[in-house]
Amino acid sequence: MEYYVRLTAQDRLMVQAPNKFVDAAHAVGDRVHLHWPAQASLVLADDGGSTG
């Protein structure tokens, strides 16, 4: 499953999570808490392009 989590008005984070039928899916507007090991992170550079 992929979620797009809004951090600020300009920043969002794309989260990939295993699709488990026992876990309820999150709806738009739900508050969530995120955590992950540092080695599972991938940071992409801003290319300066528009986001609109």
C-alpha cells in the first residue's frame, strides 16, 4: 500500500507499507505516527522543478 503523508503545507512523505488484511487502511485526514530504521530511508534531491 502507498500513503502520501502531509508533513507541512508544502512537504509530504510517500510511505510504502505491506498490504495486510488484518491492518485497517488509513483514510484521508487520519492522524498517523511514523517510524522506520534509518537504513530503510531514501532521500531524493529537490530538482527545483514545479510541483503543480
